[in-house]
Amino acid sequence: MKQFFPGIKKIRYEGPDSKNPLAFKHYNPNKKIGKKTMKEHLRFSVAFWHTFKGTGSDPFGGPVYDRPWDIANDCMQQAENTMRAAFEFFTKLGVPFYCWHDRDIAPEADNLKETNARLKNIVNLAKKLQHDTGVKLLWGTSNCFSHPRFTHGAGTNPDAHVFAYAASQIKMAMECTKQLGGANYVFWGGREGYSNLLNTNMKHEQDQMARFLEMAVEHKKKIGFKGTLLIEPKPKEPTKHQYDYDAATVLSFLHKYGLEDEYKLNIEANHATLAGHTFEHDLTVASIDGKLGSIDANRGDYLLGWDTDLFPSDIYSATFAMMVIINQRGLGTGGINFDAKVRRGSFDEKDLFHAHIGGMDSFARGLKIAHKIKNDGVLANFVSERYKSFKSGIGRKVMRGETNFRELEKYILKKGEPKKISGREEMLENLINSYI
Ligand code: XLS
Ligand code: NI
Ligand code: NI
């Protein structure tokens, strides 16, 4: 069988002192951190679109990456080569999961029937490769945003014909995900938003979207798909205003339409920062509602205002993310998917390894640090101490619904001015630093 990464052997753990760029310094898959192994905690996944279909093109220049699986003449041969290259990569890197959009793995044909036949073909190959290697599908999703028919959206398109097309496409993608034993199915609202209110009925579009998501639930049950349905928020790009702006917006949408028991969230770092939040903010918003299902790990660039999808390398951010994940005892069926791309100048195949090794090591470090912080309990103790006035006396009555404004007024008239209490932010930041 042709090798696509001939110079690269299986990536191994060599420990923090290793200087080998093709080795893990922190990710040691079988090492236990608490009750679970690192592999079980982190559930790493490679994103098919960036890693195998990305070309490095930007608005100022075309493809630049060297990708030997992309050069066959026949488009289906190319798709097969790409799938084989992907599994060689997953195995050499040692990741347990991968993710795809339907159109990443098989090219679209002239009509839906032929397109579906192509997809089926490649899904059969993926099934065989999954079986041979043990690599599993973290989630499948559908690309309902690249084709010109989706220019005004898919589920929120003002044309019911396009809505029906998107439904047909997602029906097939859900069935393929099920066939491959996918652990989740993701909805990222590609062009579900608007660019101009003058031609937009926002309420109608949101009602449409809710109908779309209801039908997805109905189809999930119909075909017996057991995975989790996930919505991935993003505030802008490609449309000026995406409906799934951030975790809070998506959660209130789900509650408004009674869909909250059927969907969880897939939170992406760079989407959270585009929305003006930190990654850990959106993770926390999802988590406290019991709805943090999975994450797309990447990072923005502070000097650029768009979804740069860089590989994560910030230990603070990874630590804060892992603190939220550990606190809710893991991601369940979800995982950490590197929805990230190498920079335009990193066009070698080897760069793909460096990028993923760095991302995996960053989260492995984050995991180790977060676990230690949690075990020592200092931070948790500080926070619980901060709210202790709600555990007894008047605070307890407030939380139990046993008091009212009149009683609270009486209380203040008697007790007077509250004492100022410092929030100790600098002290706590120093504490975090002492672990990093
Ligand atoms: C784009 C999104 C996309 C989803 C999957 O910004 O991150 O890649 O994760 O459709
Ligand atoms: Ni994403
Ligand atoms: Ni993104």
C-alpha cells in the first residue's frame, strides 16, 4: 500500500525533556490522571477538512500546501487516496477519533442521487479503515454552506426548495454518521444568519430553523442513531450576524423552542473569542446548563479579527478549559477536536504532525495542571468561602425562596452597611501561575 507520510514513524511519548519535534512531551495516552487515562480524558480528534482538504489559500493567493493525496486525476480516486492518507495520519499520530463534513470525504456530483452514491462509496471505505485501525468517528456533519445554492442559508433560507435540499443532505449525512458508529452529529450554522435586515424576516427564519432541528431529532429517532446532537455557536463569518451567536444565545433558542433535551453544544475556542468572550466563558455557560457536549480546539490571533483557527498552544487557555471539563466529569460522548489549520507558510506534510503534537501536548499539560488544582482544592475552597453567606441566615432564606423584599429591607435597616470584601483576583492569578 502506498505511504503518504513515508518519512514519519509512529509518534511516541518521550517525556518533557525530549527535544524531538516528532514526539509527545506531555501526552502519554495510557498514563492515568485520577481515575481515567489521558486518552480517555482528552478524546482527541483530527478534523478532516483542515488537515486533509485545506489548501492554505487565502483571499490573496491560491493553494500552497503539498498534499500528495490530492493529485489523482479522477475525483473519486482522489477521495479514496485522501481517506487512506487520513487513516495513515491518525494511526501514526495515535489519535482515537476523527471528524468530517460529508463534502470533505466525497465530492459533490451533478445531482443528489449521484452525490449520495459517491458518499456511500467512501463511507464504506472509511468503515473498513476504522475497523482495521480502531480509529473512531467523533462526529459527522454536513457542509450546507459552500455550494452556491446555500448562499442565503440552508435551514434559514427564504426558499423552501433550498430548505428541503438541506434536509435531504443532512438526512444522508446523519445516516452515514450512524453507519460509521459516530459518537455525535454536529450542526454548525454555516450561513444561518443574515447580512441585511431589509430583506430578512428574522422571526420566520428562526421558526424555520427550529422546525429543521425538530425534524433532525425525529430522523435521529427514526433511524436509531444513539449519538448526541450538537450545535456549534459562532457569532459571525460567513454571515455578518449568525443566529447561533454564542453559547447563551443557542441555549435560550433551544429553551424557547423546547429542544433543550435533544441538543448539547460543541464549543469552539476561536468562535467564543470572536463573540467577545473567553473560551472558558462559553465552556462555563454551556457546562452550568449541563449542555457542554464537545469542543473544537483552536485559537484566534489577538492581532487579527477573524476565525484564524490556529492550533492551540496557550497553556493557560488549555488549563482553564480542562478545569471546566474536569469539573463536569468529562465530555461524555464528546471529545477535543482540532478544528485548526496550519498557517499558509507551513505547507509540508510534516507541519501537520508538529501542529497536532503541539495541540495535544498543550491540552495534556492543561489536563495535568487542572487536575492538580482540583485535587488541592484551594481554588474551590476560595470560591465556596466567597458564597458562604448564602449557606445560613438571611442568604439561605433567599436561596430557598423563604423571604421577600420587605424582610430584606428590615434586615438592612437593622444590620446596616455590608463590609467590603476583596475578590483577590491577583492572588488567585498568582496561585494559578504557581501550578503552571
Ligand atoms: C467553522 C466551523 C466548522 C464546524 C463544522 O467555523 O468551526 O468547521 O466545526 O462545520
Ligand atoms: Ni468548528
Ligand atoms: Ni471555526
